[in-house]
Amino acid sequence: MSTENPQPLWQPDPRRIAQARITTFQAWTAERHGAPAEGGYAALHRWSVDEPETFWKAVTEWFDVRFSTPYARVLGDRSMPGAQWFPGATLNYAEHALRAAATRADEPALLYVDETHDPRPVTWAELRSRVGSLAAELRALGVRPGDRVSGYLPNIPQAVVAFLATAAVGGVWTSCAPDFGARSVLDRFQQVEPVVLFTVDGYRYGGKEHDRRDVVAELRRELPTLRAVVHIPLLGTDTPDGALDWSALTSADIEPTFEQVSFEHPLWVLYSSGTTGLPKAIVQSQGGILVEHLKQLGLHCDLGPEDRFFWYTSTGWMMWNFLVSGLLTGTTIVLYDGSPGYPDTGAQWRITERTGATFYGTSAAYVMACRKADVHPSRDFDLSAVQCVATTGSPLPPDGFRWLHDEFAESGADLWIASVSGGTDVCSCFAGGVPTLPVYTGELQAPGLGTDLQSWDPSGNPLTDEVGELVVTNPMPSMPIHFWNDPDGSRYHDSYFDTYPGVWRHGDWITLTSRGSVVIHGRSDSTLNRQGVRMGSADIYEAVERLPQIKESLVIGVEQSGGGYWMPLFVHLAPGAVLDEELKGLIQRTIREQLSPRHVPDEIIEVPGVPHTLTGKRIEVPVKRLLQGTPLEKAVNPGSVDNLDLLTFYEDLARQRT
């Protein structure tokens, strides 16, 4: 693995390395805390996982984290699950997120963009004032620390204000995007019993208006714990009976009061995709998210007050929470509410241009869609401000790396490409970008600071240059403090710690290369295993979807009764393509030559589409269950799927085969 890409695709120049915040941080920690001054990132990372208490103390000092009550020690208990971070300390996340208002009141904190692609700024002073006004109103409504506050909202400034006001009063935020149907939202919100619901009347997507008032009415009926509903008239409708008007709650010019809460006080609830049951309600802490995101955004993403940070996301995905945390580093964040490809595939690049984004994040799928659609971002748009393009959601294929690099190189741009991988479970990255390291095609640059990322075999032995399970052997501050309604912690334990006791197993196949980089091969819970050889589905997708005839694909390995094994490849064809014997042969040759004969599927089957979770991830495990004969209603949580009708195809196929 380490010799597959002997030459880096990109190398930071000496000026970029010298100016990177992580370079200054390493010199500072060497002087103050005994970190290694030499040896570059690898030495700093080794120190950060060998000396976690010293490292995380250094992070809080470097970023000037304000503890209103000091901590007794950094790590009271190292055990996983159950690590105790900064016991005794009190602070407030929202206070840190709004600190830049003191010195940059008239500069933009938010740039809001809808499908007109015209940015509208919200200054730091305006943001702080609206948060102060709304926080006072939440307190007047009886919202107390620990109460849950929910948002059925798109990626708009009101969502940021509502979240920060909730955090300011010590409430617990949770949100869903308005393209989620009522059942999907209730599967999430009913678990946590919110006392306030912020909601829009509808949203705009793909040039159309989508009225959601009927869904909101159902949410109000089915959430009996609600004390108040706040109406945001995005489509211009009147405030319904019994609801409060957004503008009335946010118009007072009030200095926010920040509730000082314990370090481990809950900040928000995020949700797993919930494809095979109720979504897991994942609770992360105010302090844990604060220090993890300061590290990730301030050091790994190299963000500061001069930057503009755009990541295409919705409020139903952890990347929205990550994006909002850009405020912690004083960065202007870009909120885009709309279709990723409206009015054309190049939409996200146009937004990047018009907002002057310096750091642009998107999905690997969008990058590959641009490549197939013959989009030329650096030629067609002024992207001279962009320092980094980052991708997540699925592994960025090698062709995606090369396409991005070549497109920007044509205009003479020195583009840093950061493919990152983490999860909702920690609301951060296990591995990803480092501004001072080279980029190798198809590889993530390195594990994150403070993250003891390893690849293990089934017996728990570390592997290098071989595929193994992604594990984390030291606690991270943003690991869940618990799951909601999991009083004995059994569901939390079984989700991550049942395979290797005391060690976090994430459920991904990875390779740690001998040069220190990371390759992600896909989910291990939907592992392909032919003739004893484990394979990642991502490798097959990367090879097959290079073909212009293939829009998307899905590969499943099905253990059959009697010891058989069936591995079909489902293909969603591009317009005009036909799955004839010639195309089947081309697909088989492509997989055989680029991967191995073992990767060649038993059958290639045309499908009307590939089902996804509501956050855009391919659904593999439920399809596998359907093909093994599990009834649809037991194989998948219908509220977790973007297009439930697609799954009936796989159910019918299973029925025909039996």
C-alpha cells in the first residue's frame, strides 16, 4: 500500500508550512509542554496520543478556552466508555462561538445563500444580539438547562441563532432538515421529548417551493411535551394559531447571558441513520465538542478570522454542526439552503466563488458528479480565494483526487485536497487533512491529533499496510457522553465496544500505511467476503463508477443457506446507456483488472435507482437483509430512506429468487 503512490499528488510549499497554525502550535507546545520540536506532524501526533492530558490541556490554553470554574484535572477517568474530561470545569459553548463579536462587530459572521446564489451577510453584532434576544425569550418560556429544544429547519441563519440561544441557556439542541417526513422526524424527536420546536412553513429546493405546514401540524400533535412552537415564515405564510412569531422573539437588542454548565453537560443530540431500527440518539457534551472542534477546525482545517468556511450540508447531518463550529475560530461561515446542483451541476462552485470561500467542503459524490458532467470549476469560476477543497460522506476515489488537482492546476492554483473521515458518533474526523503534509492520491493525509487511530485484525493485533478494522484506543473528548434513553449504557456499549473491550470499533475497513496516511475501504458491517478475502465495497464503487455508462452502483455480499455466497452488483445506468452483454463484459474486465478476479460480481443487475439514507449514504445492510428474505418492514426503518419505493425492487428480486 505504501508504495502504490510513490510520489505525492500535492506537497505544501515552505511558505504554507511556515504559516500553518499547526506549525506555530507545535513550536509553542514544544516550548511550554514538552512536545517534540522536531519530527514534524508524525512526532506531534505521537506525543498527542501518548500524553493525552498534556495535549488537551495545551489545546485549551492555545485557544484560550474560558473556564468559569477551573478543572481538577484533564482526564479524570480514561476508561472507554465513560471517560471523564475536565471534571469540575464549567463553561459555555455559545459564549466561545460569539467571542469574535467583541472585536469584529460589523464584519460578517454568517453569509447566507439560497438558490439565487446571492450572499446575504449577518454581522457578528447582529448574530450576538439575536442570540441574546432569543435566549432571554427561551428563559421566559421556562427553558432550563438540560431541556431539549428542536429545530425542523433548513440551513438558514435562524437555525444558527436558535441553536446558539439554546446552548446559551444550557438547553440541548436537536434538529432535522425539512425534507425529512413526519415519521422520520418523530422517530428522532419523540425519543428526546423537546419542549420547544422551531419550524419553517416550507422550503425551496430545485427551483420549487415545498409546503411543510401539514408536517408541522402533525409534529405538534405528536410531540406532547412541547410548550412552544416558533414559526419562521420562509415561504411568507402567516403564523398559525398557538405558535410564536420568530421576529418578535429576536428583535430586542439584548446582551446574551451564558449559562455556565459542566464540561460534560449535553450540547446536542445527533442521530444515526436508523436504517434498521430507531435512530440512535447520540449525546455529545458542550466542553467535548468545544475542544474537539477547536482542534479540528483551528489546526487541521487551519481556519481563522480571515477565512470563509463553506460546507454543503443540511441541518440533518453532523456536518451542519461542524460548520457552525467554524464560529469558534472567528471564521465567517457560509450557509447554503438549496439543491447542490441547481440550476446546474456547477452550483456549489458558483457559491464558493460568490462568497469568497477559502475552505470549501462537499461530498465525494458531488466531486465525481462534476467530473462526469464535464464541469471545469477553476476555468469557469474565480476560485482564487480557495485554499482547500475537502470531501467526506464516502471515500474520495483516486480519480476524484486527480480531477480536482488537475482542474485547479490548469489555472496555476496550489490546491490542498483534504479527504476526511469520521462520523456522527464523534461529530468530528478520525483522519483527514493536515496542512503541512503531502497528499497522496486516494489517501487521507493522517490520523487527527489526539486520536489514537489504529487498524486491527480480528484478534486485536495492529496492522500496517494491511486492511483491518478502524479502532480508536484512547478516548476523544467528543465521544458520546451517552445515548438518550439508554439508562444502563448497554446500547452505547454494544454499538462500539462489544468487539474489542475498552476500545472503540467504528465499523470501517481501513489501511494505515507505513508513511502514516490512511485509506478507507468502506463499512465493515456490510463486508464483502469471498473465499476468505475481505473486500471493501468502496473499492468496487470507485472502479465501476469511472465508467460513463454507470450513474451509481451497489454491491452486496449475501451468505446463503447451505453455505453459498452470492455477490450481485446493482447498477443504475446513466441516461441512454443499455446493460447489454458488451457493457457487462466491460464492467467485469474493469473490476478484474483494477481490483482482482475475486471482486468480480456473480451477477450484474440493472436497477431503477440506489437507495440512500436521508443524509445521502448508500444503504447496504438493509438491502442485504432483503436479499436474505427479511420482510421489508423488518429489514429497514422506512423513515430513514430517501426513496422507499426503490427498496420494493430488491424485495421483489429476493422473492423471485426464492
